[in-house]
Amino acid sequence: MMKKIIYLSVLSALLASCASSYNVQGSSTITALDGSKLYLKTVKDGEVKNLDSCDVVHGEFHFAGLLDTVRMANLFMDDESIMPVVLEEGDISIKIEAASQSVTGTALNDSLYKFIDKHNQLSNRMNELSHRQSQMLLDGIDEEVINQQLSVEAAQIAQEEDELVTGFIVANFDNVLGPGVFMMITSQYRYPILTPQIEDIMSKATKKFKNDPYVKDYYQTAQKNEARMNGLDEAAPEVPAPVPADTLAQPAAPAPLTNLPKP
């Protein structure tokens, strides 16, 4: 009996040593978060599931656990999504401030937040066009002239955003960032649809990316919806998105990746 206990203990230790682990140290300068409970959530088998939770105490919080695989997750406060985070082996640092949020310390998180920063810069440029439009109207410039000028700039920003997002997904087809950002850009839609950008991404996709559960379900459903809308398959139902739109939500064209307004 004692030998069996020892054997099981050794086996458990070996299994634990083979599993990777994540360690998340977080800090916040937002006093309203103190005393709140934060959750790490991820999508698995088409459902949003809690992976871990902790309390914010004096602006500090901590998550730690074992991983069977690298995962794309979101940090939640109650039912509100705050920001995405990649759970991977290593020491991960989260900073939450009033004007910005960041995740650093591991390769995939560093890459993701460099991308998010660039995307948010484009969002700010797009938002600035509205301010410029108001100012130009106050300056007495003809509205048609204003619209012609600003529409050219808006089209340029939209093109840059398209290239940024598509390029990032293509470069990360075979790790969690590719499918994760694909989920972000498609979660803005009420149900799966095909866009020129999505078609472009899928035309370049690797087998691994196409077989990602979310990507596969989204694309197949979008194709059915497209056929239905074109009258090619009247029996095909209009199926909702595989994951609720606010689950791991993020960009529009372009919208801040950590605060996507629904269309």
C-alpha cells in the first residue's frame, strides 16, 4: 500500500513538472477596481469558461495556474471584458490605468500589445477627423470641400488598418494570436458574414488556422449565410456567431481593441 502511495505521488509530481504554468502579476491605478473580483475567461468548445479569479487588493492582483496549452483569454470584471491576455509560460505583467492597458513579459503578449498600440493609434487618427471636421466648419470652410478632404484621409486610415490587421493575422496563423485577433475583428458582427478582408485572410490561411474551432465554425457559417442572402440556399438558416459578440470583443474599422463599441 505504501509503495502504491509513493508511486502515485511520484507520478503526480512528474505530470505536474511536464505541464507549463502561467504567472500573472497585475497592478491598477484605478481606485474603483479595489475590492473587485477579476476573472480570466476563455472560449472552449464554443462556450465562455472561467479559468481563474482573484480579488484586487490595494491596486494589486495575481493569477497563477497550470496550462495544458497556450491560451488566448480575456480579463473580466464581473461580466465586463477589460482586455485580452495570452496565457503562456512565464511571468506576465498586467497594468491597468485610466488611459491605457498593457500586458508584457512574454513573447506573445509583447507582440499582441505592440499590435494593439498601433491599432489604437489608427483609431485616434480616425477620431481626430471628427474634431477637425467640426473645427473646419467653424472656420467657415465649405462642407463639400471638408468632406472631400477628410474622406480621402479616412480611406487612407481604413486601408492602413486593413493592412495592419490582415498582416498581423497572416504572420500569426499558426499560434494563438492569429485566431485570437480573427475572433476580435469578427466579433463586431451580429452574425457571421464574409467581407473582402475575411476572404483575403482565408485565401492565405494555413491548414492549422483554418482548423481552429472558432475560425472553422465562423467561416462555414458565414458561407452559409452568404448563400442564403444571395438566394442560393433558401433552406440555410441565419446562424448566430459561434461566440457571443461581447465575449472577447474588439476592433471595428478601426476601433480601440480594448473597448469596441457594438455596431
